[in-house]
Amino acid sequence: MHAAVARQLSLVWGVLPHLIPRTFATDELLSQADEFLSKMGVVGPGDLVVVTLGAPVASCGSTNLMKLHRI
């Protein structure tokens, strides 16, 4: 996600966009997101978050996956 897209998403009620370093594997992306959001204090163990991404990961314009993910 680009910073401009994150700024636009921040205007939507209930959406808290965060930029994390680019990864090339879904499991690695989820692990980084867990760590980042936990450190920020946004989520705690057992919380549910919605993750949207493109598969294969790091392909621009290919958002085709939505996952309900438990931290």
C-alpha cells in the first residue's frame, strides 16, 4: 500500500491503515502485521483483524484476498 492510499483509507470510519515493509509471502506478511500492531498497542492476543492483500503478495493492483485473522 502506498502512503497516499493509506491517507485516503484513514477517512473511512473504523479503518486504521498502517504501512509495513513489503514482503513476498503471505505468512511473513501476517507475522509482520501481528508484530507491528501488537507493538503499537492497537491489538492484543485473541483480537480479530481484517487483512486485505493481493496474492501473490507484492503484486500491485491485485487485491484478491480478504482474511479474518486472529492475533
